[in-house]
Amino acid sequence: RLVRVPRRARVSSLADGVAARRRLAVGAVSVCAVPLAVVLARSKPMEQGRVLGISVVTGCCAAILWIWALLNCQQHFDLGAVTFAIALVASAAGMSASAGDGSASRARLFRCLGPVACLLVAVNFLLGLIIIAKPWTLRLYFILAFGWWLLAGALSLEFAVPLAKRLAGGELGSGLI
């Protein structure tokens, strides 16, 4: 005699499998984005290369996560649809600041927006950690992602300040941007 699995259990199991595959995809993109960033940054002066590198890595991760958040929005609102979009804009500003001879105004924009965007994404993961109790694997993912985005924010600031200073002729200026 066959045992019938309730439809709700099948849907939940399917959703868990999809979520696990998405988390694996994010991890794979993170791992693949680093060598790409190294190759792209290699031909740049150090300050530009560092900003380009962190921008490529955060931009690749934010793009995948933004798509995931948009898919989640079909079921319920996902704050990641907003925070990852901001991270994408910050990454674009960093890439633009690193392009060619560099842009002082884009470097100043990235100096502010890069760390703030990463902090917003980190807070988003922290909220998920606070709100969701199970499964433990999702909580672990939130903890790792929180730390990853905090580190990305710190590196964004660390790398953006020297680039903004160099492109501004040694002066950072008094304004935030």
C-alpha cells in the first residue's frame, strides 16, 4: 500500500530543495567572481584594481541574490529586492570609478554608497536571522552572509578612500559625495 504524502509537505520539500540550490548557486557565483575580479583588476593601478575587484565580486553576488529576491516577491515581499538593487548600483559606481583613468565623482559616490549598500544587505540578513528560527541551515546561511557582506562593506570603504583621494588630486573634499 502506498503512503500518500500531503500536498503541503510535497510543496514544502520542493521549496526547501529550490532554496538549497539557490544558496549553492550564490556560493558558486562568489567563488567564481573572485578569479574574475583578479583578472580584471590585474591591469589597473592598485587603487583602481581593488575597487574594481570588490565591485565585481559584490555586483555578481548582488545580481544573483536580487533575482532570487524578485522571485521570492511572487510569494511575499523580500527586502532583498531593495537592498540588492542598491548594492548593484553601488557596484556599478565602483566599476565606473575604476574604468579608464577613473572618475573622481564616481569614486566619491562609491566611497559612500559601497559601504552603505553592503551594510544594508548585511542588516537584511541579520533580520532574516532574527525572524526565521528553522531550518538551522538557513540560519547558518544568514550568519555567513551577514559576515560576508559586513566584510565586503569594510573592504569597500578601505579600498574606495585611497582611490577617491588619488582621483581628486589628494583632496577628499568636505562633502560626503
